[in-house]
Amino acid sequence: MSENRIKHIIESVLFAAGKPMSIDQLLRVFLDAEQPARDEVRAAIGALQADYEGRGIELVQVASGYRIQVRQDMEPWVSRLTEEKPQRYSRALLETLALVAYRQPITRGEIEDIRGVSVSSSIMKTLLEREWVRIVGHRDVPGKPAMYGTTRQFLDYFNLKSLDELPTLMELRDIDSINAELDLGAPEGADDGIPDEGGAPAPADSNVVSIDSASPDAPETTLH
């Protein structure tokens, strides 16, 4: 099969998938007799990325694989396709999410100690429902509190390949810097996490990092 044909197939599959796809997933769309080498798939992806340079769409790599998406600077025009306003989140929810991303694995009590205020159940519920955080274990202390970490969906949503791409804490002056970075700035609201409502990476021995920053070339991991 020609290089150009492989490129066109990869482009079509990524366009139709509507979600990130790993190298392994892309290889599975080919029959055994026609399956290209892994390096040929990577070369096709690189060629497509070059083709999209200077255009309104791009092919990016995130934690779960590769996807075709609208460039961020096109958002003002694309957003006019729908009357629905973009989801906004409270300052409290973003602070909680940032603490999970930077200090994982972390318990709700530890988040409350750092923030100095209680974390409402609705905030944790929202983060869990969005699949940005998940329970990765329980702290071996009385009460066995749940420990939270980020997910592949968190990395995918914010166009990150791994936790290493989070800005360092030195680069973040305060939570308003996080709002600007994520383009999710919202007025301060009640500590409820309701829509009006990650940087140093996690420690190297954290089981969360080893899962969430896995290469998209690796077999897909199901997160619960």
C-alpha cells in the first residue's frame, strides 16, 4: 500500500472517530494482509500534521492518542454554530482540580487543609462525573479516606499528552493564572462546584502518573 493511501486512510479514520486513537487502534482498522508497519503509521501522522499547518484544523497528540480538532484560535467563530454557552466552573472547583493534578494522590481532607475551607460534595461529584478525576486508592489511616488522581480524560480535555506538560508551580502565580491558561475563567462563586459553575507532576512513584501519562502507543487502558 502506498504512503499516500495510508495517509488518506489514517485521516479518514481519525476524522470519523471523533475521539483520540492510539497507534494500536489505528493499526486495527487495516486487514492483516495490508497492515502497514508502525513507523509507516507514524510517518502518515507526521505528514498529516504538516498538511494541516496554517489551516483551521490540526492533528494533535493527547494522552489517549491522536485526534483531529479545530485550532483553538478558531473557537470564536466555531462557537457561533451553537447558542449554548460554554461550560463555566467556579473558582473553588478549579482550585480543587488543580490540587488533585499537582498533589495526586490526594484525599479530600488534604485538599481542605490546603485550601482552608471545606470541599462540597457537589464539587467532587462534578469532577468525577466529568471523568477528570477518579479514586485511585485509599489512604492507610483511620477512616480509609479515598485518594484522588487525574485521568486520561483530564489530559485529553486540556490537550495534554502527560502530566509533565502541566505548567510548573513557579509559572502559576495564583488560581487566576490557571483560569487564563485553561480559558475557563469564571466569576468567583459559592463553593459548590456547580456550573455557573492541571505544575509539578505527581511524584514519580505515584501509580496515577504511571497510568495517566502512558504513551498513546500503548494498549488502551480502561479507567474506572
